[in-house]
Amino acid sequence: MLLNLNTINIKENVLKGSIVILGAGISGIFLAYLLKDTGKKIIVIEKNNYPDLDIENLEHKKNFEGEVFNKSFNAINNFFGGWSNYWGGLLVELKEGDINKKYWGFSYNDLVKLYDEVYEIFNIRLDRDSIEKANNINELENHCLKKKLSFYLKEPNFIYYFEEFIKNNKNVYFYYNCIIKDVIVQNNKVSSIEISNVNNKVSSVIGDAFVLSMGTYSNNQFLLSLKEKEPNYLKSERIGKHIHDHIGVEVGNVEIYDKKAFRNHFENAFYNGSKYQPKIINKKNNLSISGQFNDKSNSDPQITEIKKFIKKFFLRSNIHYDKKHITLKGLFSFSKYIWHWIFNKKILNFTSQNINFYVQSEQSIINSNSIKINEDKNDKNFLKEINFEWKFNNNDFDEIKNFTESVKNFLQKNKLATIKSFNLNDEFFKKNIESTYHLSGGTIISKNINSGVCDKSFKVWGSDNIFVSGASLFPCSGSANITLTILALTLKLSKKLKTL
């Protein structure tokens, strides 16, 4: 049930629920969906407005001042739905080594089972044995590399995907346009959260359990603000620590020698109705790294909107497209994609000379990278203003260079292509790193209160009823997109909350 706090009247200014979720982004909406049939009353609190999907532009604000990498920290989500309004829907799995290198509170096999459950929920039908065969390129093994297929959601925007559930479910109440004014702690528990609307009308939200699902930035902001207010309640000194992101950078231009063979290996295609993207990943090294070949000519808005229309028509999904961009010229251009699909069963790509090799790498953990309350701001609101402290480990750049060289050697040895690498020195990386908006950490899973913020059930150490959901739990990250792992951990949390 969708409710605007600015326009509704709340009886006695009190909202009572069993589970209160703070944040209606990717994790918050998914968690509410998973809990909808528990018989518990679920309340979701969202700060942003619900957009008019037919007229509003769901672009997030950016502040590009300072180092390029810091764009992640200055991006603002303007709408209900969070990052689901902006991401492309690509689901990337962590490797076994990513789980083994840090404490996650579960095994890699446990995570794979969660991944498979997520795929099933979103109607992605995969057979891991056949996928492994599709990944197999023997020559890659000689370079300590592997091909990996990552699948897309048919509809990445959760407002569209879960629209019927959000608006009409009788057990889940989505309140939006909410401002957190205060958090009340009693007997080692959060007893209520005070929220207000734009007119400063305050209401109390009472629940048995509270889940922080506001994204890495705001999850840390909430706990740091609560620790400042209630230092004897939250005793962990690790809140805001262990912050990390992905390093994303174009490392060179690609010259293709054998277009047919190159496309056979690296073009997108479909498996059981689900679109996938091939990536190359490293099998060893300290960091997880992946690379993909991007054709920069594939940005024609007419082609993009025609693809959306076809997906809507054939998949009967609630995909929104811009009719203005569908023209006869665009339809004629799109016909070559149809013929390519008929004859090759692949999605046409690599049609231009403007192709690059794009790398995403895990960022190694630096202790000084952290989120802290800005002590210079005398902010009387509950959520205090925060600052980021950030540095790079130059050894990460060396691993990216080595990975690029390995891929280049594989391509050349098999007469597929070559990578004309840029001058990959430290200054190049610091100048050209693209933010991937995969900020993680700060409330990480840990064995004890001295090494992290949450236990293996994602409950905050020292609290009886605060849980955390999202990438702020990650003690490390893999080579690329974090959303599949966010969904998997959200699924795990839902199973815990059902037992409360």
C-alpha cells in the first residue's frame, strides 16, 4: 500500500508494525516483498517522493568536483526506488575466493544457493552445468583467465517490476516523503523512530525490529548519528570503517582481427529467455577483476527505445519507452539486429571502430578509508552530516595492468584482436577512474564487535533489534556489479526476520 506522508492523516500520529524497513530502494523493496506473506505488518519508510513515471526524469544529481572517484559519494537518489531507477539490471556473482578472503558469516556454497533462489524469484532459469560449458574457452586458462556470463533482469527498475505489490499489498505499507527526526532507545532496543512530513508534522513509528536499508551512505550515517546520541548503546568502534568501492576504467582501444570469432565469444545473447553479458575475469591475483568489450557506437536512442518496445511487447513486462524516438529510420537501422539474431542467435555488437576494453576491479581495503561525522557542522537534526576520507592503493593499479596484459596476450595469441593500451601509469588511473557507484562497507559482517558492526544474522552488535541490509554489510566486493549479492543477502535476512 502506497501512502504519501504529506497528504494522509495518521490516527494518533502513531504507526505500528512488526518490522520497520528504512529505505525503499533495491534492498528495501525486495525485503518487503519477501516478507509480504508472513502475516506480519510491514512498514517501509522512504525519504523521497514517488515519481510520476510518465513525465519525470529519473536522473540522479551528480557533483563532479574533486577526484573523479568521489562521484560515488556525491550522487543523490531523488526518487522512491533508489538505485533501481538508474542501474542496468546486470547480475554478477562473487567468486569463491571473494568469500574465502574475508569473514562473511556463511560459505560460498550457501551464497550460491541464495543466488539460485534469487534467479528463480525473478524468473531467470539457469542450469549451472550448461552455463559452465558456455563459459569454457580453453585458451583463457593458459592466461589464468576465465569467461563468465552475467545475466540481466528483464526489468531493472523496481518501481516498475513491483508496481502492483507496492501499490496494493494489504500487509505492507510504503510511506514516502518521510524525514527522520529522532530515534528513541529503551532497554537496549530501538523502541520508535520519529518521522515528519514536509509540514513538520511528527509521527512515531513503532516496531519489533528495524532494518536499515538506505544504501551504504545512509546506513552508515544513521548508525554514526545514533552512536553519537547513544554512545552506551552502540559500542562498536568500526562503524564507518572498511569502506570500499570498485575501480572502473577504460584501459585501451580494441582492434578486432577476426570479427566472427570475436563476436562468437563476446557478444551478448539470450539463454532460456534471459539476456546475458560475457565478461573475462581473472582466476588468481589478490583482487577480483573483470573486463568487457564496449562498442561506443551502441548509444543510438532510436535503437534503445525500439529494444524497450520489443521487450514490452514480447515479454509483457511493464517497460516504459519513449515513442518519440521510434522512427522509420530507426526501424530500418534496427533490421540488421533482427537478421543478426536470426542467423547467429546473438545480439549484434562490435559494428564500429570505436571499441574499448573496460575494466572493473575490486578495491583493496585501506584502513584510513572511512565515513565520519563532520564535527564542524552543528547539525541539530538526527542524521548528522558526514565526511568521507579516501585514498588509493597504487598496487591495485598494478594488478589492473597485469590483467589487461593477460587479456591482450590471449587475444593476440588466438588472432582475435589486440588491445592498444593507454599509458597505464598511476597518474592515468587517478585521472581516468570512473565511479561505478558501488560504494560498500562501513557496517560489515564480522565475528565479533571488535572487527565489525553486524553479526552473521546482520544484526548490529550490541543492539537487540536493529538489522542491516545492503552493500554496507560487504567486508569486500568482487569484480563488478553488487546488486545480485545485495539481493542474496536480503533474501538471507528475510529468512531470519520470519522467525522473529
